[in-house]
Amino acid sequence: MPAQVLVDLDAAVTKAKGAMESATVLINGIAARIQDAVNAALAGGATAAELAPIQAEVDALNADSSALAAAVAANPVPPVAARRP
């Protein structure tokens, strides 16, 4: 049986990873909603130049989401038993 500190650490890391994955989903959802609004505005007659500041924010949200998702994927959490010396 692993030491309690390892069990506690595993739980904390798993919780943090879940929070990061949830944040990625949230960021993607916000970016998609804003992108839909931009597309609707363009369809309604707004110009790309008028919406450029908003599009830049969508692009930034997507970049942040991609970076967060990459960080989560690059740091998988092995099971406690695999981390024991």
C-alpha cells in the first residue's frame, strides 16, 4: 500500500488536472460563442475591420485554450503504484 502522502498527492494532481480540463472546455465554449456572434454580425452587414478587435480576442482565447490543453496532455498523471520507488 502506498504511503498516505502519495495517495494525497495523487488525489491533488488528479483534481488539478480535472480543473485544467474543465477550464479548457470553458475557454473553448466562450470562444465559440463569441465567434458565433462575430459571424452573425458579419452576416448582418458588419465589416471585418469593425469586428477585428473582437476577432483578436477570439483568437487569443483559442490560443490560450490550446496552450492549456497541450500542457495538460504533456503531463499525464501516472497511477500511484507506477510512481512508487
